[in-house]
Amino acid sequence: MAAAREHADAAQPLMVTMWNGGIGLGGLIGGVLLAGLGSASLMTVVAVLVILTLAVVVSARTYAFPGSRPEDSAKPIDASS
């Protein structure tokens, strides 16, 4: 929520909606795979998703997961803004 700054009140419900949509979509896709292809298909899909996730994390680690910056941690957080 730190990235939303002054728009945190709008970002919070959007984040919750996306989270709930992801859970619902995952359940739907899992149910279709289980009913159509059996339980072995779930493991294959999970393996593909893990590989894709690792590829995204490795390729975006500089920008999406920056290391701690001492100059940012020394600044107090202004609660009024």
C-alpha cells in the first residue's frame, strides 16, 4: 500500500477484489482440470506455474524486489500525507 500513497483508500478495495478474483479463478480452473483431466494434471499445471513464477522473479528482481536502501529506512514516515 506504500506505492498508492494518497490513493490508498482506493487501492485497498481493488487489491482485495483482485485477491478474491484470483482465489475464485484458481478454484474454477482447478475444478475444470480435476474433472476433465484428473489429479495428475494439477501437478503438471503447478510445476509450470512455479517455473513461470521463478522466471518472473529472477528477471524482475532488480526493480520489483530491490534491496534495502539505508537512506530510505532513516527517514521517518510522514503520517499526515
